[in-house]
Amino acid sequence: MHCTHCEAFQIHRQINIDCDKGNICSGFTALLHSHKAIAVSFRGTTNPLQLLDEAIKSVINSWVDWPYGGMVSKYFYDGFMRIWKGGMEADMKLLTEQYPDYEIWVTGHSLGGAMASLAAHAIVGSGIADSKRLKLITLGQPRTGDKVFAKNHTATIDYSFRITHWRDVVPHIPSFDERPAGYYHHMTEVFYKKGMPPKDYIICKEYEDFKCSDGLWVHTSVANHKEYFGKVIRDWGIAGCL
């Protein structure tokens, strides 16, 4: 694997699994010695919207208990656990012990954002690392679990930001539902206007904040989902960066 944008990365291991009908989900761990950080990154698929559509039609309404509180989508859970138990959990235990003064940076886009959210919660919840070491940033993350999960996740992860780009459709899938078995975002959304100008964003104060992306009348943009901070995420994924 070669990433032309991230030469400072020292890849520890990449894990690829079949997440659905031949679609590949992947996660990798890497070291950024210049930043004293352990990176954990997830990518759902090179065609996340198609995969997400299949997930919604098939198993999105199927829940599983999450060990650290609440319930999460079985689809996201299964994809994450295949990667986690496929070597990532062991790698994180090893790397956090070898580099005890390194931060842990967890990230992912789209379906990868949902898996990154679960990974961050698992790393802290299982005692692999303290929350003070961990930073979670996701891009275009779908709703991942119920309200209990969202509350527990927010209470556990001190540094957690869900970045949303204007009318990106994916953060609004599945639909927001406050009922006990409904989907609910965890904190903290950072909402950017179209094109993501550097200073034009809102740090949202609510789990589901209608002063942010939830307040838009229309949020059905595939284009906004594909591009974050001026970069086409698919190109970065192909290059091995995400």
C-alpha cells in the first residue's frame, strides 16, 4: 500500500474483510512518530452509498447490544468486530504498551466513521487506553446506535467530533428517532457550510442539533458526502490514506 499524501505514516497493519456481498471494509493501524501518535483508520468501501443503501434495506433495523452501553446497528457492529478481532484489538494493546506517551487518533469516513466511533468506544471502554489519550474525528458518519449508546459514548470519549459537510446525506441515515429503539447521534457535531471554508463552521451543542445539519430542509447531497476539506475521499481511500 502506498499513500502519496501521508509519507510520515509508518503502517503497522491493514486488515481487509468482506463486509457485504463482496464489498471490502478495511481498517489499519499506523504510527506517526513526528506527532507521537498511533493512528487508527477505517474505510467502509470504495462505494459507501451503495453499500449503505444495501444495509438499510436488509439489516439496518437489526440491533445488537453494545458492551459499553446501549444498542448499535448489527451491520456496523459486525463489520467492526471482524476487523477488531481480526488483529486490530491485539495491535492496539501492543502499540499502546510500546508507546505509552503517544496519543491515539481514530478516524473514518462514511461507514468507516461508524466503525471508528465503535473503535474509540471499545479502546477506552475495555481499558486499552485512557480517554485522555484518544481523539476521535469522523467525516460523514451515519447514525450508529440508539440514544443510550449515544449518551454513553459521549460520556466516555472526551475528544469526539463528527464533522458534517453541508447537505451530506449520510449523517441523516438512518433517520433520527428519539424512541428507545431509534437511531441517535452522539456528540459532538461540527457543521461546515458548502465547500467547507475554514472559518465557516458551527460546533453544535446538542446531540441532534437543529441549528446544525439537522435543521436543513434538504440534506440529500451525494457530492457533499464524497468531498471533505477540498479532497475527494474516494481518491484518498484508493491511495491508502483512509
